[in-house]
Amino acid sequence: MTATEDVKVDLGTRPLIIASNRGPVTFSQRDNGSFDARKGSGGVVTAVSAIAREHCPIWIAAAMTEGDRHRAAVAQEADEKLIEFGSPAEFRLRFVVPSPDAYHQYYNIISNPLLWFLQHYLWDTPRSPDITAEIWDAWRNGYVHVNQLFADEIVAAADAAGGEPLIMLQDYHLYLCAGFVRKQRPDAHLQQFVHIPWPDPDYWRLLPSEIRRAICEGMLGNDIVGFQTPEHGRSFMYTCQAYVPDAVVDYDGSSVRWQDRRIEVRTYPISIDAAEVRRLAYSKEARSHDRYLPNHWNEFTVLRVDRAEPSKNIVRGFHAFDRFLEAHREFQGRVNFVAITVPSRMDVVEYQDYLDDVSAVVGRINAKYANVETGWQPIHLIMGENYPRALAAMKWYDVLLVNSIIDGMNLVAKEGALLNERNGVLILSEGAGAVSQLGEHAIIIGPTDVEGTADALHRALTMPLDERRRRAEGLRRSVEADDVTDWFENQVADMLKYGRNQDGSEGDPEEEEPLPANVVSLTGTDRVSTAGA
């Protein structure tokens, strides 16, 4: 399930269409009616920007802000089919504009928290989730509806663009979209990349059979489905085997056959744009934080940088630090734990509650250890979204703690490894996708092992300098050898390679052969029963 390596792709004249919940720019409207557009800094935007100069992709995204909605309305009134961004144009935008209620149901009830919590194994299953009438209404009138709106906009954009566009869907917000597009354009070239983990089939039983089957069948509308790690791809195939009637799963061939089509399952581990991250870390804006960030440092500094949400396991990280200070009193007064956290999805009650938990545990630990005479307190909590500040802080840690419960990848680990100037040690959860690339040079921990994490903190802070240097150099080399543009171009190359194999019109046609022993067909009595699930 590995992707093509170091491929430079040539799309020729073929249009490229990207669809994601969040667009590459956010609009705000001035008092005079004109608009400001702020470009995003996410991995997808960064990757696409590298090829945008030549291909100027069409980007389909939800209108998330009032500014986006007003800009979409102005475009509609002016019969402006695509909104151009940049001079010369980097992207051409087309907004999906659901009603606020439909968007709330699609995003704040189904996508987050229902799917996000499920795919990160976060549900307290004896108590939640409860699939209530509200959930069913949000599914049918929110998630299904908005996915159909995305599909309609994609088809309209593809028709207007002409030729045979490559359509690339992003993440868990759009699981039904490929199936809807496929019904309207059976010959469409579709690929979807899932940025987050994919759990095993048994955990999907938390969702009713109608929902989980619709998700799998929607995903099988693609030609290629991509994941961060081989394990996530294999879990997807297991799930299709369990819940999609008549699916044929070839594990060695990393594919699923369904409705006379072959769907490839591939791995594309995402990375960072090393040059751009370095530029931002040493920019004027980032350097402005050097005036006050040292006030948070100590003889030893432990750092974490996270969104304040449950999968990042922030509370357990603080409990481990508490245990470390308790077991190694010689470090009291000499070590600071600096936690840069970004409040996330504050419309979702579970995220509000978790942020309260984070604040409460910080208060208790600081009250337990604070030294009134010296003014020392062990944990410094810095709240707010400021990417340059986070990059500036990464240059100075002695230990970077990444103890997420499970992550698709975790780019903080890669950014820290690239930028750190103190031979800092990376403590990395075995649940993070980055462990497959960085694990050799990191200290690996179990995400629930509080005592083990406390021991890892002590090991990292007492590690000999030559070992710290060796590990830090290994981490940096690993990150520098990877590139986010390769991540994107490998996906495009595979789309051009596989195309529509099911009808032999493009790519390498597949001949039907007897099923080998490792291939599972779910037909007749061989089908996995979902009764009572």
C-alpha cells in the first residue's frame, strides 16, 4: 500500500478539482463592500500551492464564515462561476453554501464529534454515543444533504471545466461525496485522502448499520482511497469486508472490488514544507515572540503544542509531569512545562468540557508545586491560535511531548524535529502516525501509560548530550528527506496511473482471475452478518 516515490507529475491540460470542508482562503467583508482574503496555512493548501502556478486548481469548499457567504452571494449575483485568488491566480474557488442549520448538523453533530470521536477511539462506550432522533435528523438532513451539495458543485465544476478532471476529496467530512458524484458521472476520476485514523470494524458498530454501510459505500465511489499509514488502510479494507455486501477484498493487492470496479487502497504519509516552516519560524512575526517566550523557559523546558481536544491526551500528559516531579524532586524549580494550546471546535460541548479539564488539572498541579518565594510554577499554559509563536517556541525545548491517543500523522512532531536548536528529545506516542517515520530516533510511549511517560521525561532530561545530538540529527534528516509536495504529487501520479481500470479505458487493465486465498468475497453465506449490530 505504499505510494509512488518522488514522482513529478504532468497533468497536461487536465483540470484538477479539490474538495474540502475548509477552503484555501477565508473572506471578510469591509465596510465599503469589498473583500479581504486570508490564505490558509494547512498542509493541503501548502501542497497544492506548489503546483498551483502551473495548474490553477478549482477548489470546492464550504462557506464557513459570514464573509465567505457574502462573497459567494456576490459571485452568484454577478454570474461569477469561479472566484479567482491571487495575481496571477493560484486557485479558482467555488463555494458550497448550505443553510446555517444544515451546516451545523453536518459539522457540529456528525463530523464533529460523532465521526471524529469514533475514528480516534474517544467514545466512553458505556455512556456514549447515543444515536438519538437528533443524530438521525443531523445525518439525513445535515451530513447527507451537505455531501450531496458538494457532489453537485463538483459535477458542475467538472462539466464547466471540460476534459477529464482529476477530483481529489479531502477527509472525513465528505465520506458520501464520491458515491454521489459517481452516480452523476460514472466515468469520473475520484480519489479521497483520509487525514485521520480509520478504526477497526468492531468500533464502527457504534454507528447504526445504515450509517456505517453508507460511509463505506460512499468511499468505494472513489478510484483510490488514501490513508496516512498502512494500518489505517488495512482497517478500511476490514471494514468494507465486514459491512459492504458483495465486496471482494484483496489484502495483498491492497484493493477492494465492488460493483464491477476496483478501488485501490494506498498509503500517502503527509509531511511538511520544510523550507516554508523554516521561513516562518525565522520571520519577523515569529522573532517578535523571542522577546517574551524566554520568560517561560527554565534550566530544562518541556514543550507541547496541540489543539485543545481529547485525542491529544493533554490531561494525561500533565498527570505524567506531576508524577515526574513527585518522583524526582531534584527537578522541582528547575524545569518548566510550557503547553501551547489552541482552543478547537468550541461549538461542540465535548471540546468545551475538555478545555475545562485541561485548565483544572493545570491549576491543581501548579497549586501543588508552586514556590511562592522564588515565583516558580511548573506549568505555563499559553492559549490561543498563533502559528508563528508555536514555531518560535519549538526552537528552544529540551523535550517535546507528543502523547496523543491516536493521530493520523501529527505534524507537530515533524515541525519540532526540524526547528529545534537544543538537541531536544522527542517523546512520541505509539498511537501517532509519525511513529513509523520518526520512531527510531524518539522515545516511544504508550498513550495511556502515565508512569511510563513520567519515566520517559526523566530519561529525556538526563540523557547524555551525545545521544541527544545523535537522535536530534536523525529526526532532522528524516523530516528533511520528506516533502509535502511529494505527498500530493504521489497521489496525482497514482490517479493518472490507475484511472478507470474497471473498464480498461485508462491505466493498467485488470483481468478477472480466480480469487486467491487471501481475498475475501462477501456474498451469500460468506457474508459477515450485521444483524443486531
